[in-house]
Amino acid sequence: MMVWRLIDSGKCDADYNMAVDEAISTHVKEGKSPVTLRLFGWQRPSVTLGSFQKLEQVDLIYCKDNGIPVVRRLTGGKAIFHSDEITYSFSATVQEPFSGGLFQTYQRLASVFNSAFQSIGIGVQMNLNKRTRNTAKTPLCFKSTSYGELTFNGKKIIGSAQKRWRNGFLQQGTIPFSIDYQTIKKVFKDCDDSLFEIVGLRGILNDYKLHILKHSILRAFEDTFKITFVHSHPSPDEIDLAQSLVLQKYQPLE
């Protein structure tokens, strides 16, 4: 049975979260580290922008005045306000079971989270329409749904984005537990009242518990891919690279 690495980082600063994800994915695609699932949170409310997203969609003055760091992700997609949530990153090579390209990779990982949600009583639906694109005129990730993403009663409950290289990929995603509507309206420009349609797990599952969700996600990965996880930490080389990336690439935007 294949062994993959699990890193549960707890809550970290925004710049470190993005830097360590890139460091891990770099080592994984180069064959220096095993396939890695990382689970983490945010030390304080933060914003991540998609790799090509316009900075003008964020009120940087409000963010700076309120201690909300804004960083740019390596992956694409739209902006996310990170607060009360669980976030994941998954780094792998483009070999089996991920040798089939972008859509196959999205679908296989989506099937994992589909199983995890179903096991805790949330009947989600998976979008398998390849023609779907993030076309909604909004800066927010959770107001548009693309291929391989999951919805509950028509509302997106997990957002994911991917960065691919010739020999590997990084997928990042987030599952919000609650939504701070008022802060989101102040952070992002051009937010209308449809923002209030976004829902977190606490609004769906009355007896939500983080440890049960984590267990469900890990079990779904293991059952889907017939692997076992080994709990670990970033390697010293990954940490060194992450620390360099924090300074070179992931300082909060101003």
C-alpha cells in the first residue's frame, strides 16, 4: 500500500501558509518528498488572491487599517477571505493516480471531498460540466462554481484552485465554517447582497465538529486512493525554502 504524507500545521500566518505550500509542492514534484496533504488554518483573518487576480478588487486601506494581510496565491481562481475554516493543500506528481490531466485531477480530488461530506450527513452535488467557468462578475471565489466543485442546495461549500507544472501540481482549497459577511463586504469591492447566499458548514450541520470533519477527509483519501497517511512535518529543506519564499514572494500586498 502506498504511503502519503499528512501535515497538520494548525493556524499559521498568511505569508507562511502560501510559502510552505509552494515549498512542499516544489519538493514533491522534484521527487524529494512524498505526495502530501496539508491541513491548516489562519492565525488571523487574511485574504488570498488568485495568481492573476486584480489587486484593485480589494480595499487595501481597510485591510491595512484592520490588520488583514493580503497575499497572492500560487494557484488561480478568485479571492478568498480566510477566517473560520479549514484549508487544505495537496501536492503530487503527475503520475498515477493523477496522470490524466487537469479535469481528471479535479474530479478525483472532488470525489474525495464528496465522500467526506456525505459521510457526515451533507448531501453535496459535484459539478462535472467542463464548460462551466468562473464567469460571475464578482471577486469572490465562493460566488462562482467551476468544474469539479461541490455545492449544497446550489451553494458552493468548498473552493479549490490548482497550479500545474510538467511534473507535478498543487491544489489548494478551503472549507468555510462560518461567513463574516460584514467584513467581507468591506474587504472586497463590488460585493452586492448576493454575498449573503454564501454558506458555511455551521449553517448546514448543527452538530459540526472539526475533528470529525478532519477524520472524514483523511478516511476518504485513504479509501479512494488505497493509501495510508503518515503524520509528519515539512522537511528542513522545505522549511528553509519556505522562509526564503516568505521574504522574496509572499510579503503582504500594499
